[in-house]
Amino acid sequence: MLNNQITCDSTLRQIVYFRGSLAGTAFAGIWRHLQTNEYTLKHRITLRPAAIGIHRVDVPEPLPVERGDFLGVHYPRDQSSASGGVVVHSVPADGVINPENFYQTLVVDASDEDFPSDRTIQLSSFPSRLESRTFALQAILDPDSLGR
């Protein structure tokens, strides 16, 4: 979600998400925009198979995040569905979310294996499209670290 950005330097403590499928693994990524079409995957949090519903995933150690970083969702190559269905999302055509709650989302035809951590990734090298989406996904930051 390109324009749903972290607003200050902090540390990530937890990911909260609504899971829509029992099976499958997804990854919540903390991404950093470097320049036009260039991004770095700073952190990857594995969302393992679990019951349908709300889940909280504690990160093993606090992960530093910077103002402007944003959350993304991606899936392993062997996942049967490109959208995975693991982290529930909505699009405007669903008619269930107020339009002001959608974010500019770059949907990239790539998988987790294509995204090494801490290396510059040119997302323009993959087929992609911009869509309006919102995900049932939230980053929980350490309140004691806000703005540091």
C-alpha cells in the first residue's frame, strides 16, 4: 500500500491481520521507497497457516522502521493463488469499504523468492498494475520508540 506509510521513525513490535484462509503462507513486508520504481524490502514477517480470523504476530525482536516505510503483502511462488487469500483485502467494487479508506497498491506479478531483503529491487522489471485496495493488516509500533 504505497500511500499508507509509517509516519515516524520507530520500531515494529507486531503485525495484526485478518486471515481469510486456513491454508497457505503469506509474508507481511516492510518496504522502503528509494527512488522511482526502486524499493528495498527491509523486513519480512511470515504469516503461517492458521485459523480464519484475527491474528497477532509478535516479531522476535523489535524491527527498526523509518518514516515513509509501508506494508506490503506477498506470497511464495508455490502458492496456488496470486492473491493468496491469506490476508483479506477489499477493492472499491466490493462496495463494503468507504472509498476514502483505499490505498494505492502496486500489484506485482512476482513472489517472495523474487524479493531479497536489503537489496534494491526494481519493481518495474516485473509485470504490475496500480489498484485501489485496502488490506486487513496493521503494523503495531513500539510507543516508546516513536520519533527516535
